[in-house]
Amino acid sequence: QIRPDPSLYTIEELVDELEALRRDVIRADRIILVAHSAGGALALRYALSYGEHVERMILVSSIPINNGVAVPVLWDVFGPALFAVGAGLPPSDPIAANQWFTEVMLDSSAGRLYDPADRSVIEDSGAISFATWREVSRSLEGDDYREALGELETRTLVIYGAADGATTGQAAATRICGQLAVCELVRFERSGHWAFLEEPDRFAEVVRAFLSAP
């Protein structure tokens, strides 16, 4: 059984891959980044490294750039134990672990919907790799890059849902937007973690307005 190589799943690797996509696939000098949840941390890290190539950013229900964990050792010691208490232990087989984690995340994510009873909104969101989630999450921990973010001149739209959880809802969105030099904050009253699925028409309207503004 081939097991994932943890060294391949870091935020630094993802930043390098995103830059390779821009440079070698898209071949555009400047791009617009639209990122959701953990993707928001990736977009912010990319903008800090390659800001000259970012036209604008749209962060939707984003986690903080360090996933809200400033002291990694605390999470490394207590985090896995707390997660295991709530969700149980993952299977040792990587494929089975992915299936298990996908089900765990679907069950826990229902509470982050505006209407928790309507799980159909997220049931087709696809499989999630447990190893990828674990290792990328670890690699985000630590520095919050507060000073560097304050100097970032990329125009940014931060969207959050009123029913979202603490780590990606109003508190996180307000903090992220407050750290950026040029940022607009928009609240979606009838959304949780997935404004683009829960209020798609308004989401499209808000994004179009942001992208067309001079």
C-alpha cells in the first residue's frame, strides 16, 4: 500500500504549484484569485510571495493565514486528541481514511449551513484527503504575517456567511479584512460556509460588482 508523503503536503508546496500554474499553464502576468475556506490562506500566502502577479483577491469564508494557530506546539499536542474524541480514530489504510474523513467532514459541515437540514447543498462536494488536510493544516501554523499583510496592496473582497462557524465566520472575516490594506467586507445573511452555493445569485452579483469596479 503506497502511503502519502507528508513532505509534499505543505502550504509552501501549494504556493509553488499555484505559481507554476500561473506561469506555465495560464501564462498570464496578473491573475484574480478566488479562494474558499482553507484556500483563503493559500491565496494570502501566494499574494505575499507573488503580489506583483495578483490583480485582485476574493476570499470566501476564509480561514486565517495561520489557521488561527499561533503556537503550533499546543495544537500538535492537544489537537489530534481533541479531534479523535469528537470523530474517532481514522483507519490505517489511506483510502479508507479518506472515505472516513469525507463522511466526518460532511456530518460536521451540516452545522455550518444556513439551513442545516438541507445537506443536499454540500453532499456532492467530493472526497477529502485526510493526509492532505492534516499536513497542510500543520504547515499553516505559526506566524500570522500581520505586518506583511498590512503592506499588501492587492485589492481584496472578503465574503462571509452569517451562519458560518467561528473559525471562518464573522470574527475571522473581520480580522482578515482588518489586516489588509485595501479590503471590502461583505456579509451574506442567508448563508453559512458556502455563500456561492447558498445564495448563488447574490454571490455572482457581488463578485461582478467587485471585479468591474475601477
